[in-house]
Amino acid sequence: MTLKDAKVGQTVTVVRLCGEGPVRRRIMDMGITKGVEIQVRKVAPLGDPMELNLRGYELSVRKADAEMIEVQ
């Protein structure tokens, strides 16, 4: 399952990052690393972006980036 599939209000744990190169680095720079718990707060009306809570702050991510984050 990827972060894109998570529902609003659900809390998931990052299992691995699937992106490569600069994209993967950017995701890691945002604080999304293996083992981090992420709560899905909101999803925009058209489905993009998603608003997340992790490590004590709020973050918005595009669905394309969320697809690269494998969660459980």
C-alpha cells in the first residue's frame, strides 16, 4: 500500500521510499523516512495535494510523490 491509498484520519507507518535520485532526496528532506508515523489530515477536493501530520508539523504532498512512499 502507498501513502496515496491512505484514507483521511488514518495513521500509517513508512516502510520504504521507492523514488530515485533527487525526488527521493526531496522526500527524505521533508522528514519522510523509514519508520515515521504519518497521519492523513485532509485531501483536497480534487484529490491533490494531501495534507499530512508527521514529526510534529504539517506537510502537503502531491499524489505523485505520495505514490512513491510505501506504508503499512
